[in-house]
Amino acid sequence: MADQTSDSTSPVAPLSVSSPTATKKDNTNPVDSKLTELNESRAELLNRIQNLKQDLQSWRGKLDTQVKVYREELSGLKKTLNLEVEQLREEFKDLKTTLNQQQDDVSASLKSLGLQDSKEQIDKRSEVTEEKVEALSTDDNAKEAEH
């Protein structure tokens, strides 16, 4: 069995001697092609990353611009709203003043009407009292005349 092993090894030995150079060339080509492929892939990925970075910067710029525009619009709307609120406050203040003035006028009118009514009532009472006094006087005069 040892003879068979040595016989089987002997023919392999000459192939293995010529094989390393052939294998090196064969191995070098796949390694070189793999390196080239990896370098191309790397370059492609770097290019994609650069494009993505540019897109991101572009989006950030657009977003910053939109945020600036929206802030300006909101600021303008806030100013407009504040002006309108202030105008409404002034209008309500004027309305309150007008209503207070009208209330005072109505109160004064009611007081004057109430006084006039009172004066009329006083005048009527005075007339009634005078009539009673006259009636009493007349009765007294009649009684005196009878005596």
C-alpha cells in the first residue's frame, strides 16, 4: 500500500510543481478582477453617497427656505391679527362708552319723567287737598250759618 501511495503521489508531484505558477496566474486574475470589481463598486458607492449628500443639502436648503417663508407669513399674519384685535378692542371700548352714555341719557330721561310724574301727582294731590279744604270750608261755613 505504501507503493501505491508513493506511485500515486509521484505523478501528482510534477503537476503540483507546474501548478503553482499556473495557479498564481489563475489566482491573480480572479483576485485582480475581484479588486477591480470592488474598486468599481466602491467608486459607485462613493458616487451615490456624494449624490445623496448633495440631495440632502438641497433638501435642507429648500426646507430652510420654506421655514423662512412660513415664519415670515406667520409673522405677518400675527401682526395683522394683533392689529385687528386692537381695532376690535377700540371699537368695543367706543361701543361701551356709547352704551354707557345712552344708559346715562335714558336714566336722566327716566328721572326727569319720574320727576314730572311726581310733580303732576303732587299737583293733583294739591288740587285734591285744596278741594277738600274748600269742601271743609264750605261745610264749616254752612254749619256756622246754621248756628
